[in-house]
Amino acid sequence: MDLVRHLECFVAVAEESHFGRAAARLGIAQPPLSQRIQRLERELGVRLFERTSRHVRITEAGRLLLAEAREVLARTESFRATARRVRDGETGLLRAALPPDLSGETVAALLAGFGDRHAGLELELHELSTAQQLERLATHDLDVGVVHHPCDVTGLELGPVLRRELGVLLPAGTPAAGSHAVPLPALAGRDLILFPRTAAPALYDDLLTTCARGGFTPAAVRHGQGTSFVRGLVLSSGAVALCPRDAAPADPVNGEADVVWRPLTGGAPALRHSAAWPKGRGDAAVQAFAEAATHALRTAAGAVPDVPDRPLHLRPASEYWL
């Protein structure tokens, strides 16, 4: 028995004191309404109404139950309203993650854009590598993330793939630092600083392959991620690092920079990102985060829509929304 619907019928008849008016109010015919009242009476084991050919009068048992019936209906509507807010991404908890290479400005823009539309939603934001995000997305310990491509996207749905061109971070005193742009072959013989391979294995290999095709095979690969640590390696060892312009260290307020960023030429590598979430779990909150991430990457990080010359690794059948 649909208890809520039967209680709605009970309350309507009690308030209208007339089956015909109650049926019209509920938008049903009178015979089904009478049948529902009779079934509710059988279920409860009490008589709710005294009926005559002309009048319907609530019984004492009916009066005692009427207040509780109204309370049940009010709580049911409150429950449904909460469910609608959860469905529409207006309340609840969203577990999301971003990669470590995004600038503070990009993260701030994302949070501002997301918060403007979903102030009632609790956002649990983590800084995780692509490998860590993929692991947590697979186990449903993460609702949505921003991952680097190429990666294994089996079982995931993706937002639009965006591209951030990589430049080179190098000591200010080197000859290449005096150029407006640096060709990849000009870096030959230098060590290259990259993130640890475990963070995004496919991207790591892709970057080295792209550098080699462009004429730069590093003498050695050093590993680092934190801005200060990478800057220290560049200064102390003469190594170079790849990073997008928005993630490069800011120029000092006073004095000259000791580390500079320059764009690359000659088949320069790039970072490709997209929001990602488990297939079939892209509710309103997930979609809102994906849209906020896409907007922040384009406006704060200078990312542009990617037009790949090769398919993403294990790209899913679903199309990317643009």
C-alpha cells in the first residue's frame, strides 16, 4: 500500500467532509478515493469516517489520527524537497580533486565560480596526481577530478579536453634566457626536471617522447613538483623544467629574476586536461564542478580547446562536451 498517497486521501476527505470535493481536489475519480479510504481503514484497524447517503463525518479515531497524518505528509514533502536539492547539486558533499600543477589563481577562480552557484554544497577538495585520482575515481572515493591526458579513462566520462602549452624554466644568466622563445634543440645537454613518473606515467612518457622528437633529449631526468624545490634545482644544477606560463614562479617585486620562463618552439610539448568522473554518476553537482574547472582553466590558466592529432589513451565511447 502507498501509505503517503492513502494519507493524502484521508486528509482531503477530512478537510472537505465530502468525497466528491475531495476527489476533485486530488484529481481522481470518487470510486477509487472511496476504495483507498476503505483500504486504509482495514490497514489501520479503525474506522475513520461515518458515512451516510448525504454526509461524511470524521470519527473520534479519525480526529486523533488526523494531526499525525498531516505531520507525516509535511515530513514527506520536506524529505522530497531535500532530495531535490541533493539531485540539483544544492546541498550535500562533493569530493573533488585537482592536480598539483594548477596555479593559485586558477584554483581560486574555480572555487569562486563553483561557490557562486552552489553555496549550500560542501566541497571537499584534494590535491592529487592523475594516478591518485584515477584510483579513487575507480573505487568511488572521489566524485570528480581534473586529470592529465593521456591516461586510462576506462569507465569515466570526460569534460572538454583543454590544452596548456609548456614553456621552459631556466637560469636567468644562460644564453637561451635572453631569447623571446627557446627552440627545443637549444636545451640539449641539460638535465630536465619533471614530476615523478608515478604521478602520471603516460603523460611522463609522452612529454619525454615529444621533447626527443623536437630535438631535446635530456642528459638526465630529475624529479620535483613543488615550485620552490624546482626553482632550487634550476638554480643549483643548471637544469631546466617544463611548466605552463601560469604555473611559473612570479617575478620578484624588487630586483631581477634569477629564474625565467620562456615559451618553446619546434614541436613544444603541452599539458592536456579535462574534468573526469565515473560513468553514469555525473549529477548536477559534478557537472557544475566540471564546468567551473573548464571555465577557470580557460580564463585563469590560458588553456584552449584541444584538437588532438591522436586519440586519447583508451578514450571512452562517450563524446566530449564542448
